Amino acid sequence: MGATALSSAPSAPSAVEKTAIRKVSLRLVPFVALMFFVNYLDRTAVSFAEPNGMGRDLALTAAQFGFASGVFFIGYIALEVPSNMALHRFGARRWLSRIMVTWGIVSLLFTWVQSTEQLYALRFLLGVAEAGFFPGAILFLSQWVPTRHRTRVLALFYLAQPLTTVVGAPLAGWLIGQHGLFGLEGWRVMFLFVSIPAILLGVVAWFYLIDRPSDARWLTADEKEWLTGALAAENATKTGHSERSHGREALKEAFRSGRVWVLAMVYFGFVYGLYALAFFLPTIIEGFQQGFGTSFSVMQEALITAIPYVPAAVVLFFWSRNATRHGTRTWHVAGPAVIGGISIPLALFMNSPAATIAVITVTACAIFAALPVFWSIPSRFLAGAAAAAGIALINTVGNIAGFAAGYITGWLRDFSGSYTLSMFVVGGFMILSAVLMIALARRRPAGPTDPAEQPLLT
């Protein structure tokens, strides 16, 4: 399958192409990545709070924590497609700003949570508030760069996710260490200070973001003309490019696409692995004391949690760079899925904390290497409202794993007394992602069809 390509290797770009992409990469991508950084930190802050006081103060079992981690995705999943359709209608500037301010307010309320029921309610509302942010950001960036540059731009955006843990874990550890500030427990102090940036960034985004290249004052006339023309030429061959493709029609086009559903299931496996790590890695590290007789401070645990994500960020960058330079191929997604699927259960059979973290690092590298490449695929065959609906649908189905990973992992831990069975389930879903990606690569049309319906892989 190594010769199976999602796209051919790109030709040399023109001077105006280089400057246009460079300006987009410097002006928009870092800001949207910062939004994603704060978004993911707020979403996963509960994983740092639980082993550092919240679990004890709220008397949480592993299953209850798993449910609290996963209930976020119920509201998130239910509103994902409608939210992305609203973004397409009202514009990214307005909609992403609205999302950030509302999720920041809900996240702030975790500072004063007093019971398991309140924790469940706030996690659900956080999902409602955040619905549409990630697919909206992917759609927004995809509308600014042609296909040949999309993997690299999405990789720069996606760097925010592993870096959230690299920077966020020590930050969370330091904030938790400020126990007693304002009369709050350390974990409440953390929730207080990681929520405020979301509200502030939401206000700034209203004035900073621009919905389309033609409105960007920081682009020259030639750069605007090239970007607009290149994107229009690509979209002319995609599902959803026509003016009639809006609202219900766009939803039908997305929901009837077999490729959208296969990609959704591929993403499911990656998200299952991602959130199993994000929500339970701090707890697994805390368990080193019982399993290996080690003892770490809160800050040391936070720094250990960050270790796998440093090389993951490096691998993500160079893996995506390879896909951009030589053309995206099946193994850019399927290969990491296999590696992650095999490595994640092996981590629990290591005989030292260092060996365990080393294997978990391999898993993190595999997951993050594949994700930016994966998200460059849907916009290859979807445009306009159909792209908004299709990307949101893929993210919706995939993020069902966010609920499943949290709850099932916690439930299996309570049922079996260890995380061994849970991690084999995680590995199984990632192997399934690899199988589905290879199956999609081998799919061939039954006969002549519209250019927008041609196979992704040749």
C-alpha cells in the first residue's frame, strides 16, 4: 500500500503562492492554534484535578470520573453538526468567538463545583458550549489554503494539542500547588485560572479573525487573486460546491457519502486512543507509587505527564512535512494507527516507570503524527456547506469515542481491578482505524461518475 497516494507530489510553488501561504501561516494559524490550546486545556483540566484533590473531595469512583470525563461529549456530539452549519452561515469570526466566550464561562464555574451531580452537569454544559469549535477551526483553515498546503497548515494548528500537555501539565501542577489562594483548594485554583484566557481570546477573536481571503487587508491584490482563484478552481470539482448546496441539501450530501462515514470510523479509533491517554495518564502515573514503590510530587507527576507529548509534537511536524512534500499516502494514517494499537496495551506490561512512559510516548507519537494528515482528507472532496456538514459529522462520530473512552476505561478498571483490559480495547479500536483506512484506499468506483465522486486514492 506504500504506493497508494491520496495526492500526488506537489510541483514547485510560484512566488505569489509562497508569499500568500506564508502570510496565512503567520497571521491566522498561530492565533487559531492558541485558541485550540486553551480549548483542549479547559477540556482536559479535569484529568489533572481528579488525582490531585477533586476525586477525594467529591468522593469519585473510577467509573464516576470516567462518566464525568465522557458526559462532556453527549452535548458536544448532539450540537456538533448544527454548530458547524451555523459557522458556515454566520462566519467563523462571529461563531468561533461566541464558542470561546461561552465555554470559558462554563469552565469558570468548575471552580465552585460541590458534588458529583454538579460535576456531571457542568461537564455536559461544557460540551454544549464547545460544540463546533474543532471542526469549525478545521473548516476555517481549509477555506484559506489549497489542498497542496493543507496538511502543513493543519499540522501547525494541530501542534497546539500535544503542546497543551507539554505546557499545560506543568502549569496545571503549579496552579494546583497554589492551595489556599482565595481560600480555594488547589484544583479549584487551577480551574479558575485556565478558564479566564478562553473568555479573553473570544473577545479578541471577534476583531482579529477574517472570514475569507478577499477581505484580508494584509494580503496584496495578487495574493488575494491567487488564493481566491486556486480555492475556487478546487471547489468546482467537489461535493457541495454549487449554490444549491446549503441547509438540508448539504446535510443530505454529507450523510449519503460513504467516504464520510468510513473516515468517521477511522477517526473514532484515534480519538478513543487520544482520550484514553488524556484522561487516564495522570491517574496511571499516580499508580506508579503502588506498582513500583515510587513517590512523586504534584509537579513531578505533571512533568512526567508532559514527557510523551514533547517527541509527539516533533514527530507530528516532520510526519506532516513528509506528507506535504511527497504527497499524502495511505500509510501516513494507517501506519501510525497500527503502531499505536500495538504499543498502548504493551505499556502496562513494562517493569519500570521509565519503560512505561517510553512505550506511552510511542503511542502519543503515533496518534499525533496521523491526525493532521487525516484532517486534510475530507476537504479534498467536500466544499461549501457540505464541507461544514461532513467535517462536523466526522468529528461527531469520532468523538463518540470521547465519551466511550472515558466511561468504558473507568468501568473496566473498576470491573477488572487494573487498566490492562481497558488498554487492549483501546489498541483494538486503533487497529480497526488502520484496517478501514486501507479499505478506503482500495475502494474503486463501479463505473464512470462525477469528478467529485472519484476515489480519494489512486
